[in-house]
Amino acid sequence: MSRLARLIAGAIMCLPVTIPASGANMPQVSAGLLECRGEFATAYGFGSTRKVRCEFRPSMGMNHYYAGTLDRVGLDFGISDQASMLWAVLATAPQVEPGALAGTYSGISTGFALGPGFSANMLASQDAARQVTLQPLSVSSDSGLSLSIAGATLKLEPAAVNPH
């Protein structure tokens, strides 16, 4: 395992995972998948902002669409093409209302690309009382020339139509 990979794995293992107080007594079930695609981004060393378009594919019901931003602050260098991030969505019921994923999620984002690459995003909702959460860890595909180990904030808002 390379030194960078050990550093990334160590950073992820050291992060606390918080379970919402209201969710402690409520079992969560898989409610679907959230896929976000980011636009082309350039990072100059201390962070970046990337617009994202997201599609929630619920296990029951119609797809929901979101638009938002992924902000990174920390070691973030390079140029990357459209990234694709995928999260499992957990909820207290299998059916999720449109707009339920809107909100702010915070954590860390790490990645490396030399041509094709990967990244890992560990994000948790800032609202501890939410009935809907993202599985904290997502693995992403990316392409370009980039390196990042940064704090990340994903802000999602409902989009009326498919933003793709």
C-alpha cells in the first residue's frame, strides 16, 4: 500500500461517525441511491467549488432531482473532469418524499487522479434530527490530474426537473 493510500485510509479511520439521537431508536432501511455528477473543476491548492447535479433513485416511487455545490477546503490541487459520486440513502421508511435529501452534508473528501482516478467522500448531515441520511462513505470516479485531502461540504437543493 502506498504512503498516500495509508494516509488516506488512516484519515478516514480516525473520523468519528455520528448517529443522530432521534435515529438511535428508529431502524433505518435502504431507501435508494443518490448519484451526483460534478462539473469540470480547477483547484489551486487550498480548496475548490464544484457545481453538482444529482439524481435520487428511490427503491419505491419516482426519481427526485437535486442541484447543489461541493466545496472543499484543504489540500486540493489539479484539474478534474466530471466526477461521479454514489451514496446509498438510508431512511426510517423505504419511501422518501421529494426534496427530503435537501440540506447540508459535511465531512472529508480525498482523491487522486492521473488520467482515471478515484476519490472517497465521507459526509454526514449537519442536521442531527434528519429522518433521511446518506451512507457516510461514497467512492467516486474522476479523471484528470489532481490530488486532494480536504474538508468537504455538499449542499443540495431540490431541482424541479432533471438537471442533467
